[in-house]
Amino acid sequence: MKIVILGGVAAGTKIAAKLMRENRNYEVFILNKGAEISYAGCGLPYYVGHVIEEKSSLIVHTPEKYTALTGAHVLTGVEATKVDRARSHRRSSGYPGNSRVSLRQAGHCHRSQSYTAPRLRV
């Protein structure tokens, strides 16, 4: 199953890691508009106050490190411009069918990518 998560940082990286722990056969992709997917938010006041001088000191995981750690794929510099949920249809397994997400990358045209979203358990 191919799963796309829009946005990284705390929520996106956490759900991606959880999905990969539950089933290593999932193809999990995190699409993130910015370059950083994981940073120490508690250190932001120290960065703004110039106690921490280097922004790189706040980075917890690079996309490459995160992929090696979890197996989830990370695409940075990618903006989701549209999610077409109307294309979704229910299958007997209880999961939605294929939907479509439109992406834009800096300096590139729009393109569409199919994905399947699982029913999340709480």
C-alpha cells in the first residue's frame, strides 16, 4: 500500500514511523514543502535569542537519516496543491481506494501522483 503524508516535523514523521513499525511492506512518503523535516522546537527561543547560533544545531533528523532509520521516503521542496478525495472509492477491505494528489516542486510544472490512504485507528 502506498501512503502519502503531507507535512513532516512532529506529526508527519511520527505517523510515518508508526505506520512503518506496523507494516514494513507499506510504501510511506512524507511530502514536505520546506527542507527540514525534524527539528527541536524547544530550542527555537534559544535560536531566536542567539544562544544557539547555528540553525543546524536544531535539526534532529535529515531526510536521509530519517529514511535510513524508518524506511519511510521523504520528499522535500514539494508542495501539495490539491488532494482529490472525490476519486476515492470504498473497497471491501474498508480502506479508501486510489485518490490523487497534485504536487508542485520549485521550478517544475504541476504533476499528479496516485496514492492509497489507510483508515487510521485511534
